[in-house]
Amino acid sequence: MTPIRIVLADDHAVLRTGLAALLNARSDMTVVGEAADGAELLALVETARPDVILLDLTMPRLGGLEVLPLLRQRIPAARILILTMHQDEGYLRRAIKGGAAGYVLKKAADVELIAAIQAIMRGDLYVHPSLTRALLEDIVPAGHGSATDEDDLWATLSEREQEVLQMVALGHTSREIADQLAVSAKTVDTYRARGMEKLGLRSRAALVRFALANGLLE
């Protein structure tokens, strides 16, 4: 398997060093470059050609939100994962609308970062669980939540499939769900895949929209 090529963009050298050590310790990921600000990042991506860019929001010269549209133009195939200290709905909305594939808080980076990278490489949208509802409120139309057809679809799922999908929608990883339900992560993935197929959903973002629209996250 070819490792996922990752570029780190953050003005804190110590943080970059720690992240690089975390990612390079894995056989499926490799850090191919580091930048201390947006201007450096723009110059770097031309040669590094990363699959994933970990992007801080607050950097000198060009911050994350300013450089985001430029990155989308220069290297459109790369997935951009925001890694920030800002637990702010406004920043989240601007980042996602600007083309970011995910939004992770630095305080949870050691727990979530690997899962977030894997999710966006699958084509999913990854958002820190505490901010998921704020984002989906912009996406789900007002009053959309009483569709009988969707209620009927949900009823076709087993109790365990429903339980797993609700936890997935809330942002829990397969390992976290497995620990809580006392089953293996592989079993959780089987329940997730089976439930998603029954609902006709192809990504976690679609699942969250479905769950929010049908009151399953209450």
C-alpha cells in the first residue's frame, strides 16, 4: 500500500514535530513536508504533491482561511483537514464552505487525527463531534424531519444496527463503539455497513444528515 502523503502547515514547530512523529510512526502515512505559514505552504505543495494537508487557521502572512481557496485551485486533488484550537462555529462553516474536508480540534488531535485522515481519504466529511450539529443545521432544511419513508427505512434496521449508526453519527470511532458495546471493531464495521446499505447512505456526512433530520441525535 502506498502511504498517504501528508503536509503539515502550522506556525508552531514543536507541534509540527509531534504530529510528524505520530504520523510517521504508521506504515500507511508519511509526512512529506512542513510549512510555518500559508505562503510557505503554497510554495511547498507544488513539489510535495500531498494527498492530505493538515492546515492551521491562524498563521502569519497567510492564514488557513485565506490560503484555503488558493490551495483548492493549485492542488485540487488534495484533501484539506483543518487542525485548529478554535472551537468556533463560524470558522467551521467558513472552512467547510471553502473546501476543507474536515475540521479537528488540536486538543483532540492525538485521539482523532488518524481517524479523521482515514475518513477524508475515503471521501467522507469529518467534523469534531462537538461541532457536528452546528454544521448540519445549515445543511438540513427547516422542518425536514417527519418523512414517513425515512421512518420506515429506519424501522427496517435491527436494534444493534440502529445503536451503532447513532453512535457513528455522533462522531464515535469503530474502536470506541466496540469498547462500549463489548464487541470487536470488525463487528461494528459490519453493523455500520449493513445499516448504511439499508438506508441507502454512502458517507458519514449523509448519515448525520439523516439522523439529524429524523431526530435520532436527541
